[in-house]
Amino acid sequence: MSELIPALSEAEIAAIDAELSHVPVPAGAAIDALKIVQAHRGWISDESLNAIAKHLGMSAAELDGIATFYTLIFRRPVGEKVILLCNSVTCWMKGCDALQQTITEQLGIGMGETTTDNKYTLLPMTCLGACDKAPVMMVGDDLHEEITAQSLQALFSNAGSGGET
Amino acid sequence: MPVIHIDGQEYEVEAGQNILQACLSLGLDLPYFCWHPAMGSIGACRQCAVVQYLNPEDNRGRIVMGCMTPVMDGAIFSLNGDKASEFRRTIVESLMLNHPHDCPVCAEGGECHLQDMTVMVGHRDRQYRGKKNTHRNQYLGPLIHHEMNRCITCYRCTRFYNDYAGGTDLAAMAAHDHTYFGRHEEGVLQSEFAGNLVEVCPTGVFTDKSLMKGYTRKWDLQSAPSVCTGCAVGCNTLPGERYGKLKRVHNRFNAEVNGYFLCDRGRFGAAFVNSEKSLEYPGLRGEDGRFNALDHHSALMHMVHACHAEEGKNKVAGIGSPRASVEANYLLRLLVGAENFAPGFSDREQPLIELALALQQDSPALIPDIQTIESADAILILGEDLTNTAPRIALALRQSVRNKAYELAAELRLEAWQDAAIRNLAQDQRSPLFIASVADSRLDDIAEDRVALAPDDIARLGFAVAKLIGGENISELEPELQARAQAIATALQNAQRPLIISGTGCGNAAVMQAAAQIAQALCQAHNRAMLALAVPEANSLGQAMLTGPGAQSLAQLSKRAAAGKLDTLIILENDLYRRGPKASIDALLANVANVIVLDTLDNATLSASSLALPAASFAESEGTLVSMEGRAQRYYPVFVPRQERRASWIWLLAVMKESEREEVSELHSFDDITRACASDIPALSGITGAAPDAHFRNAGLKIPRQTHRYSGRTAMRADVSVHEPKQPVDEESPLAFSMEGLNRSQPGSLLPFVWAPGWNSNQSLHKFQSEVGGHLKGGTAGARLLLPATGTSASTATQPDATLAPSAPQQPGQWQMVPRYKIFGSDELSVHSPAIAELVDPGFIEISSDDARALGVNDGEGLVLNKPDNASQGELLTIAVATLEVRLNDSIAVGCAGYSVGLAGTEDIIAADKLVLSKADNWKRHKPQIIGSDGGGSTGGDHV
Ligand code: SF4
Ligand code: SF4
Ligand code: FES
Ligand code: FES
């Protein structure tokens, strides 16, 4: 198999190879490979990117084009939970900007930043498909609907910057 | 031809075009960004919008993209209606949201397609008051500057770099309004064609780094039609000058040769003209061994004296040059006499080039230009590393293999310009390309099969293919090669337009003969086979045409010199130390009393001369060069030579005039020499057709080298004198060193720059074309000197007694030296361009890792190359030829070692030499000599 093992674990390679068996050309498994490595490591480092590219027989630039295209592939380290605050049309009309301000005040992080305790990373998201419940956001895997300053308060009450959840 | 209606007018248009092409061909101004005549349409930028109406009753219409809409008989469009114009205006406005207001400091300014289109759509007032996106720029190497903020996301860069040129290290990153075009990390762009980004990008994202260092706007550049001297392909160029410096080189469109693109050696290598090594004054070696500067007249008199033959006492010989013009070589040959004239090839090279010429002259196959190469639907490359020896042809082959895709598209009735659709359709289905070479190449990724073989084995494979096509049996060949030969023969036979490419690049005559035999065999069975043979230098083929076969070789001249039979040797633009082992060149020069050298840059030969004359470079003189396809092409002075530099032809003509030589009594001008050469040398009789003579006038006017906005003519010399000097007069050509004249519809060989009202960028080219993407209105530049031989009788040149049986195995412990060319480094002159110099590595030797293990060396360590001394009996004595850095390359053919041609340290190695290798003790790994080009260049210097 790949000689580039150090950058990819055996489990990761096995999972990628399983995906590879389903696609006619290796590059077709690019997104899945990125997701697999991200699931193991939380994000895609340059080393991981190079190793995946080599494993799939793609150039690093081509793979990076794919990795950076998707909001949910992280090319920088993120916290344990990623807050995806929707800022698309409906949520914008329903006041997502003010909510972002609240989050920033509570957690001490702006867009694209991670709390010092590495618990949360705040990222924007264009439409979570729950416009009827706007404004919405996701925290980790949970969708939070019709969020308000109060519900944010409750959610992150004992988070504080660097504090315990 | 379909008739379409545009804004109420009827137009006949070419079937198969799209509306954008149709409009531009009709001379109508329709703005566009992402469409490119050589790359087709993807409909990405939405700039070329027009309104299409279903029928005459439809008065609403709908917006369609011109570049994605085929012309159809009776179709009705509006180009200038409010709806279409407003749409296009808002597209530019949206592109401008994030575009910085930095035209004054942008290297694209004044020749920017985005500026032109913005003005064209009438977007003037910026309403957006928000923050603009900003990006981090990347260091992309010494050639190209990156300024991402200016991007309008048209995707032309990645479409050229990846889809067209096969690059892999540039990509579109991220999405929507933060899309980023760059590498995944900083570093030198790896494609040999990266420089085309400068012209392909419609804005100032990718610009010419060298130009930026001493910046001049396009309108202030003085330029003239020129021809690249980087290799034998003969791409047409537009060098631009200001303040006596060559500022940059742009592509000069030639539909049959380079089309829209150049390679980076050609684009960035021409700056050697500005090198500090450039000679400005004649030098005469004094008693003390030093050179004393002379004025041109005294230098001339010294030369006249040295050439004066008194009762056969003074024996004069001349060495010409495959990098000098036909005219200069012709005059030198006239001066010294044909029997005393050596063409200036190395001894190894001379028979190969003579053979390349003979094979092409005799071949019934078509000798293709690049446009024709792109039509090939099955290709065999024998022994030539085209990316490094004839780069533009490698780029063409990437288009040839797409003919399969076009076939598939035709079945679905997709037009050829439907780029995205056709690429999706074909995926990696390609027309077959087979490569047999000494090691890997940059075309391997598109090859159906590639095999690494020693040169003699490449020839045997080739002969076998020829035999198979001729219906003969090849059972002598090893079974493994038989299968390969069979596959190649079948693919070539099944093709409509098979192409065989070879050349002098692997230093083996049989390889070229095999290529010619295949082409001939195909011609006997087929109607249209093509044969292309690469030769090394810009005028190699012209030189072989000038002398004909059997000219004096360097070895023969050396013998005469050693016998004391030469008193004066005139060397024309040729550094002999690149043509043979140092010891033999030293001996040749030492055995001649007067060594007169004419050259542009200082070099070892010039330093060994007794009289040195400064020869004007290609950018300061006129001349004709004959390219590898036998196309005679003319280049013109872009600017007047500095100081005492003169074109070589002027020096040589002046010497003969001063000596009152009868032969030149009727020769007064450059055109006279061209004509005399054409009538004297039958093979060159067509060179007068390369371009019109000096009497040509365009509607009664000369053709200007300066744009109508050329500025500062008084001011630019004001530090010396406030008086504006008279503009130089050009008596030798139809071009003028002036803004006056007419630059329109003249023959393609006389195109000095492209500009049209409203079209300041290079996109204005279409105004000079008969139809967009088509030939120039005034005709294609150059005259073809090689026409396919009639009849298919086997020529002598193609018929060696081809044996297919493997030759005796090589002596164990010896390696056959095979040349490895480098686009940056193997060529003599381009390495004197500072930007190219940064990309040149130290000399190296490539061996497989098995061989390295056996020799006990690793990558980066040193190897001594020893020549077995045949004189010694019994004991193994050797002479060291070179010591080079090891590079591991497992693709190299068994028993072979590749050496970097033209790079420091490889001077004494001769192709096909069998050498003994041994580990070098005390080897210190060379640091590549890199001159930092850029503060951010942390990754730039690291090549090893
Ligand atoms: S960098 Fe230039 S060519 Fe590439 S997308 Fe941007 S504007 Fe177009
Ligand atoms: S391919 Fe040859 S002729 Fe063309 S630009 Fe490159 S070096 Fe010059
Ligand atoms: S706009 Fe926020 S969920 Fe759709
Ligand atoms: S040129 Fe037609 S959409 Fe870009």
C-alpha cells in the first residue's frame, strides 16, 4: 500500500481504500477521504492533505481546491464543537448579526476563531435548510432553532471564555 | 452559411461558431472574459450576454451567453439593446466590487482586458461602499508575480495551466467571493508554460516579474516582430524595449507556429540581451594579453588586415553558427570560401543535423507545422524529450491527444468550443501517444504507453514498427518489444493523421532513421503521415541547408590548424567550448594566430580571441532563421544597438567591402544579401518569401514600432541632453523607429504590436485576424522551405541495413551516456537572463537507484565519470571526464546514465560515450546558484 503511512493511520487508509473500491477513478473518493481523515483528526493539515493526495494519485493543489471548496472540511484546527451560525437570507432578516454579537460577547471569539479552552469554533454557514425556524445554528451535531439572545445565554451560560461547560 | 440578425442587421456567419465568435469576427465589440480563442467556452463569467429572440414576434427575448450559444440560421439577437447592455454593465460592476482601485500601480494597466471591458460596458461610477476582500499573495518563483486581489474569477488561469498545459500545481481554492487562484503552498510554478498566465489572465493577477523590476507601460514600449532564438521551433515573439533594455517578450500570433502561447524559456530567456556580459566595444588583445577597446572603424581595419590573403600565404577559415542568422552565416562563408567554412556544429551533432535535413527533404511524409501537429490522431515519439528540446511542440501534443475527445463530441454534435462539456465527455480518453525514450518525460501523463530504452534499442523498436507496417516479420526482436511494436504499428495504421516525432535529442542517427522509415512505410499504406524531427538551435536547419552535406567539421578544421595550415579563424556567434571537449578547442584556438570572434555576450571563446567584435543580438538586428519545420522567418531590430555593436552581417559585409571583394560589389543592403543567398543556395531559395523587403509600404506608409501614445521621447534622455535626438532611420526594413505609420492588415511577418481602438490588451489581436482565432489578415508569417517529396521511393538516407537483433551486451561496469536536456539550462543564451538563471540547477548525472546502490552512492553525492583509456593495455586506466552530482531516477533505461546537457560540469561528456562511474571522494554537494529574486522567496531557492 502507500509508503506514506506516517501521515495516514492504518485505519484511515483502510477506510479510504474501502471508498476507493466504489469509485471508477481514485479522485472520485477525494471528498470521502477528506471526511475520513477529518473524522480521525478533527481537521486536514497540510501533511494530511499531501498524504491523501498522494494516496489518491492527485496533485496537492487539486485536492486542496476540493478541500477548501467545502465549508465543512476544516483546513485549520477547530475546537471540540463547531458552531455553524446561519447568516443566509432568512436568518439574516431574523437578526443573525445580533446573535453573532451575543456569541462573541459570551465566548470571546469572533468568526473563524476558537475559544482558548478549545471548546468552540465559530463559523458562518449559508442556510442550514431550516429557514422556517430561523434564526438557526448548529453546535456540533445539534441543530438549534429559533435562537434568541436568551437561548444563547442558556446554552453557553457556563462556557465563558476559557471556562467549563 | 447561416444568416443571423443582430440588432436588426443581417449577417452571414461561419457555421459552427458561437455568437461571441461571430460578433468578434464581424468586427462587433462584444465584451467577454472567460472565453479564449484557443480554449473555447465555459460560460463562467457571464460577460458576453446578448438577448436572443425566439421569432420576429418575440419582443421580450431572453438573456443568453454569447459564448455558449451556437449560431443558427435565422436566429435573432440584440447586442446593443438596453437589456443586454445593462446586464453586461452590471456584470462588470459586480466584478468590480472586490477589485482594488490600483490600476496606476498595476503592471497590467494600459493593456488590461478588464480595463477595456469596463470602459466598453460604460461602468464608471462605483456605488459599492463596503469593504473589499483582500488575499495573501504567493511567491510563485522568479518568473511570475502574483496579486490575487485583482482576480475576477474567470477561471482562465486554471483552464490554461491545468486543462491546456497539463500543469498540476495551480488550482482554484475555496468558493464564492473568496475564491483563490494559486498553489497549495508557496513555491515555483512547475509548468514550463506558466509564463502564458501573464497573457491569459485578463487582469493583473499574474504579471511578468522581470518587467515589473524596470516597469514600462505597453504604450511606451518600442517593439518589432521577432522570432524566438531559444530553440528550433521558431515561435514568433514581440519583444518590447525602453531605454535600450529589452523589457519583456509577448507572444506574436502565428496560426501555424506558436498560436497564442510561448514556453518560458522563450518568454523569459530573451532578457540575456540585457546581460552585463554583453559586449559594447571591439577589443584587440595587446602585448600584455589584455583587451584594449577600439572604435568600430579601427576594429574593421584590423579584421580586414587579418583576412587579407597574400599569395595564398594567409589561410583564413570561418566557423559559422546555428544560432546566427542565415545572412550572417552566408556572408562569412562567402568571405572565407565554402571549403574553409565550418557550420559550427559539434562533431557529434553535425552528421545528425545533416541527416535530419536529408530525411525531411526526402520524406514523402508531411513535415507538419504546429497547427498540423495538433491535428494528429496517433503519435509516436522516438527518443526526443520534447518538453526540454522543443517545448512548444510538447504543448501542441497535449492538444493532439484531445482529438479523440473531439471525435466523441462530434458524435454527439457538440461544437469544438464546448470546452467543459467535451472534457467531461472524454474524461481521460485520449488519442494514442507512444513514447520510447531514454527516461521519463513530462508528457508521460498523457501517453498510452511509454518505454525507457537505450538509444540503439529505441531505433530497433522503431525499425520493427516500420517493418510491421510494411508487412515484414520482426521475430528477431525480443518478445516484449514485439508486443509493443505491434501495438504502436496498429495504432498508427488505424489513424487518419499519424505523426512520428524524433530528433537529434538522444544523439543517435538510427533513431531518426527509424522514425523516417515508419513515416515512409505509413505513406506507402496511407495518404497522410507526418514526420517531425527536432534539431537543437534556432537556425540549425538553415545552417545545414546553407552548407549542404559534407561541410567542414570542427575536427577537420582542427587538423588543418594543427598542421599549421590556418592563420586566421573567424568565429561567428559561437562559443566553441560548448561544441567539444575543452582540450581540443584549446588546441584549435592555440594553433591559429588570429582568432577573430563576433559575438553578443562574453564567453570562453571570445576570451580566447585576439580580436573581439561586438555583434548585435537578435533584438538589435535583422536576420532570417530556419526553424525545425523548415520555415524561414525574419526577425527585426526592436531597438538600435548600443555603442559599437553592429549586426554580424554588417561587420562581415563591411570587411568584404573594405577588401574590395568582387562578390559583394552589388550587395548594399540586408535585402541584397538575402536575395544573393537565395539565388546562390538552392535549398534556401525560398528565404526571400519570409517577409516583404524594405520597400514594402502599408498604404504608402512604414510600419511603426511605437504606439501612438509613445511618450517621453524628449524627457527620457534629458539627464544627458535636453535636445531630443533625431529618431534613428531604418533603411533595412519596412518598419520605422517612430509612432508614424500604419499598423493594420500588413503581412503577419511585419506585426510589431497589437492594439485597436477600445482594445488596449493583447485581446485586440482578433482585430488583426481574418476571423477570430484564425489567420492574420495579412497572411501567416514565414516561408516553408521543405515540401513533401513526391513519390514514395525509398531514399538513401532512410535505408540503413536495419537489424532488429539486440546488439552485444554492454561491458559490465560501464554506462552509456544519454543526454538529458533541460528547458532551463541547456540552452546557451537564455541562462543569462537573470530570471531563468534562478531556475538553473548545477550539472547532474541521473542513474537508477539500483545502479546507485551498486556504486555505493546516494542522491546528492558525487560521481566521477571516467573514460576507459583505450591506449592502455591490460590494466584498467581511466581519464576523468567529469564529476557530477547524482540524481536518482528509476525511469532511466538499463545501462544508461543521463547527463544534463549544457549545464556546468558536463562540457566534456559526449552522447553515447561508454563511461566508468565511481564514487567521488570529498564531494561537496553543490548549492544551486540562486540569486534571491524576491523577499518572500523562501521556497524559491530550494531546488535540490
Ligand atoms: S487569476 Fe486571472 S485568469 Fe485566474 S480567474 Fe482570476 S482573473 Fe481569471
Ligand atoms: S518553444 Fe522554442 S522557440 Fe518557442 S518560445 Fe520556447 S524556446 Fe522559443
Ligand atoms: S437562511 Fe438560515 S437556515 Fe436558511
Ligand atoms: S465569455 Fe461568455 S460567459 Fe464568459
